Amino acid sequence: TGFNEKNFVCDSRAIDEAEEVVVPIRGCGDASAGAGELIFATCDMDFASAGTWPLSGDFAGQTHRGFGVMTVVEMYQCTEDVTTKKSGQKSIKEYTYRTAWSASAIDDSRFAKKSSQSYQTNCGVSNPSWDQTWLPEAGLSKATSVQFGSFTLSGTLLGSIAVSTQWTNVTLPSTARQWTKSDGYFVTKALRAAGANTTSPAIGDVRVSFFTEDQSGTTYTAIGRNDAGSIGKWKASSSWGCGGNTLHKLSTGSVSQENMFAELRAGTATLKWILRFLGFATIWFALSRCAQPCGVLADVIPFIGDGLSSFIESLACCITCCPALACCMGVASVVYVAMRPVLGVPMLLFFLITLCAFVAYKVHKGNKKKKAGSADAPPPSGVGKPTDTE
């Protein structure tokens, strides 16, 4: 939690600094423009210069010229689903079976209940092996750099170029596998399992799909440091608590400078809230587990054990929510008090007030027990008895 808050503050400072020093580039013909500086440019991507990507297997001989190709090979297979249900102190596993397309081989020799009705009804036959040389090699092949106007893009910036557009103009292979084309997929029944259903798809059927970059729109907008014509990460200056965070981004289409910085801030804020929630949830879960032993003890009570155990665990979950929130804000406030006191001080006060409230409640409860114990205690020896002189 503390690291997340510190990183968010440092990222925000880097974005603020970048907005002040960025150099807008007019035109994309001069790679030396803004050399050594943080630049902002909108240019056309030259995908044709990125490389040529050949297909394999039955599709060998066909190539794609562009940023990259992703090949997905799937087989229709039987798969096992396992659900665990709790019955008292025992955990019972239930096995069900279904058929689905899978991009990895499923070893059905490990299935636990092949004799079950679910398996016999939904599957009935074993998954065949698909280690065949005539199948194209699955995976993603893409360029390590690409021309962006007169600039060069490489590294993590290329992660913004999606290879997710279905490549539909692949030629249908004319081989003994009798490939057919349906809804963008190339399908063959060459590996269909003996005894499988005659309806399609059936266990053993294979389908292949190809994806490339979208070349219908080649305009992109980039922000980053111009290092001898190559756009990469720009590093902000170091400040107290921040070691100089980096910044770079690539967006599709023509994006204004204002919107680009708005996207950078939105991305930082989204990550911040995701990590905040995960930190809070982790602390909340840890505190709620403190009551787990009480739930286990209650579970052994005859007749009402299950219900009482569930009630105790639910109650513990509700009670620990506020302390978990306070702890989360307490950790975050330590960072903010040093880096952003306007936010950090109220957060720290909330943590301290909550902490004091719980301490006061604990002390008050302890005092009530002491008073109750004193009232129930027998009087001291000799008190209330008549003396000899009386």
C-alpha cells in the first residue's frame, strides 16, 4: 500500500513535469527534431518496413508483410471441471465433464471419473494427440522495431500495437486434411477421435485462426524521449522521495497533447485504485482470519454448529472492515504526510481516531469486567461478624 501511494505521487509529479517541458513536433520528416528532449508527435506507421512473417505447416508458403502475426491453433477436447463443496468438516469434490475448444492439449488420462455419467454423456471418447507437423506453429511473431515517420519505435512502446485483427485472406490449403473455412476459422476433421459424435464440432476437430495488426489506420501518436531518432522512455528529474519516474506512451489515431496527458493521468489513477483495493482487501482478509479459530470451535457443536460457524465468520468479516480501512489509510498517510501533507494529515487523523476508539473500547470493556468481578467477590474475612467485645 505504501509503495503504491509513493509511486502514484511520483508518477503524478513526472506527468506534471512532462507537461511543462514537452516539445511538440510539427511534421515527421526530421528525426533530429527535439533530439534529447521529450517529444510529442503524430505520424504514420510504416508497417511494411517491420518485416515479413511466413506461415508454417499446411499453410507454408504464405506470408504477411507487416508488424507481426499471431497464430492460434485449437482442438475441440473433453475437459474436466472440479468443484469442492463443504459438508461439516469434510470437503467433497464433484467432477463434471464438458467439451470445449482449447489452445493446449488436455491429458484425459488424469481424469478422475471417466466412468461417470457426465463423462459418458458429454465426452465418451478420449482426446487425441495433436503433435502433428502439418499443423501451423502457434504463437506470436512480431517486429522489435518499426518506422514511425522518420523516427523509430522499439521496446515497450510496441506493446500498444495490437495484433488482434483477424487475417481473413489466407488461402485455403489444398491437402489431404480437407480444410474448410467457417467464420474466419480454418477447420479440419483429420484428427477427429474414433467414435466421436458425427455433428460438428466433435472431439478431435482442429481449427486455426490468424491475426495481424490493423493496417486500415496507420496514424499513431507518441510521446517519449527522442534518442538519436529512436523514441523511448523519458526520465523525470529526481525530487524528494522520487528517483525520477519514466514516461512514454503510444496511442492509435491522432490524439491532441491535452488528451494524451489526460490518458496518462487516467492510467496512473486506475492502477492506483486497483492496488489500493488489493491492499485493503489483503488487510481485511488477514484481520477476519483472526476469528477463524472461533468458527472452527463452533462448528463442532451438534445441530447448530454449521450455522453458528458461518455466523461467527460473517460477523468477524463485518467487524474487521473498519479496522482494515483504518490500517490501510494509516500506511498510506505515512507517505502522504511526507509528500502531500494536505491529504496526509486528515488520513493520519482518521487512522489515529479509529485506533484510539478501539483502544478506548478495549479499556472500557476491561474495566467493566473488573467491576463485575469485584461485585461478585465474597466479603473479606471478619467483615460483618460480631466481635468478642460486642
